[in-house]
Amino acid sequence: MKRIVSVHLLNDYSGSPKVLMQLLKSWTKNGMDAHLFTSGGRKGFLSDIPRVKNHLFWYRFSSNALIRIVNFFLSQFFLMIKLLFFLKKSDIVYINTVLPFGAAIAGKLRGCKIIYHIHETSVKPKLFKNFLFGTAKITADKIVFVSEYLLKQESLINNQELLYNVLESDFAEKADRFRNVEKEIPVVLMICSLKVYKGVDEFLELAKKNPSYIFKLVVNATEKEIQEYFKGKEIPKQLIIYPTQTDTHPFYQEASVILNLSHPDLWVETFGLTILEGMRYGLPAIVAPVGGVTELVEDNKNGFLIDSKHTNELSEKLNYILKDPSVYKSFSEASYEKSLLFSEAYFERKSLDIISNL
């Protein structure tokens, strides 16, 4: 039985651990011996996956940048030592994101095949990015990218693959049951991290400009962090802000439009899973004009590509979609049709090919 050892740094409810969870389920379903190394102490998509053997290593996230970087390098040292004793030469080491470089060094020293699954391009500072991507380039036998944009942007070695993120079949089935629910008052939805570069302030501005719509912002943060971020900011009464959610279905069900307002100069979206999830619900999307999201959204067909700095244009296109039922219906149907391409069957088939063709 082929043994695959997957590694991820921080288990939470964001996009990259969700993708690894899907991979692990696919591997175990197809009879592989799957192991997972991740940091403990918090719940996330990688918690309690059936038939996956868990191994924890130490890591503590800190809001202090200096402590965070020290903790990070310490965690990679501990991870490397742990893996040096655990790995066999016949193992495949599957590294999720560029961060767990300790696994790449251990895998190389043990003579294992190494696959990197790269989700990101916006790693700061530049020196840190060069180190992490340089380690991937030296150690990887194969690199998997989540979008065409990212593959072209960060091309590192000859043996590269494109594996789009997809929707789990149970998510898709649930979405299909609620797709055509009528909404009395349009709801504009954005799901993101609580960061300036994610366009949170622009979303606030957009809500102020459009008092006749309800705006819902779901952020990957606690109530305390939300209060700190919005302290002193004027929040319009029809904007509702929610902390981290483990079930986003109710938000998609109520929504009319899904937004991604990441700043292209500070954070390029390499895929945009929340956009794809919204599209499965038939939601038109307004997203940044660069990055992997442009492979999901076709301008003036199932949404618009607009720089988040242009809040007047954002407002204008939002109204264009929501004010005319025939326009909305056309965009909604196009969104749904596009989402069908990103199926679990494609993901499973392609992910197994990636491992077998090493």
C-alpha cells in the first residue's frame, strides 16, 4: 500500500487546509495509507478526518511579527526532526502551501518523492518568499498549482501540474437544493480574512453607498478582533459582520451577489474558493481583475472584474446586476454553469494521476 505523508502548518477553516482535506479523503477512498502532520491546538478542516493518521508538531501563531517568525522556524526544526525518524524512502511527501519547508528538507534527506501544492504568491517579505520558493524549487519532484495564473506566475520546475480547487459533492448537492430561492431584499455577501488588503474597508464603503441592500461580511476572526478592527469606523446599519463560521451555507442561501475585493497590488487571489461556492448557488460575482479569480468570473457574463479601489464602478455594476431581473437571471445561470466544471470527480481523477505519475 502506497504511503503518503501530507504536511500543513496551520489547521484552520481557510481555503488551503480545506483542499488538503479533500485530497486526504480522495487518497483514503482509493486505498492509500494517508498520514497528516500539522500543528495542534486548534480545530479546522484537517481535524478528525476518517482513516487519516494524525501526527502533531509544535507551532504557535503570534500577532507579533518577530515572535511569529521565531516560532515558525522553530516549528520547522521540530517538524524536520520528527519526519527524519518517521519517513521511509518509499514515502511520498505532500507539502501543502510553501510554508512547511522542514518537511521538504527531511524528505530530501530520506530520499522520498516530494510534491508541493502551492496556493499562494503573496508571501512577504521578499526575502522570506525567495527562501520558501527556493526550497521548493530545489527539493520538489513535482509542483501542483491551484490556477493557471499561479502556474505562470511562479513557474519553478519542469514537472508542474494544474489542479483547480473544487467543491465537495455534498456542498454541491446542498447548494443545488437552494439555488433558486427568491430574495425579498438583495443581500451582498463577502467572505474573507479580516485584513485591509482583502478589501474590508471597500466593502464598508460600498454598503454606505447602497443603503437599500443588506450587506453581510463573514470574516475569519473572533468577535474581539472584529471590534478592534472596526473601532472608530462608522458601520452602516444594513451591514452585518459575522465572526468565523464553520457552516457558510446559510449565508450563500440568503445572498444575491458574492464579492471578492482583494487589493491586486497587495494580495493577489490565486483561486477564490468562496467565489466558486457562491457560483454554485447561482450567485453573480464581482472580483478583482487579476489572479486565479479571473479563471472563474467572465466579465459581463457571470459577473464583473473590477479593481476594489473603484468603489463608484463597483456600486454601478452591483446595481446593474441587481436592478434588472433579466440581467440577474442571465448572470446567475452563467455562474452556475461555470461552477459545474469544478467537480469532485475531476479533482479525484486528477489528484490520483498526479501521485501515480511521479
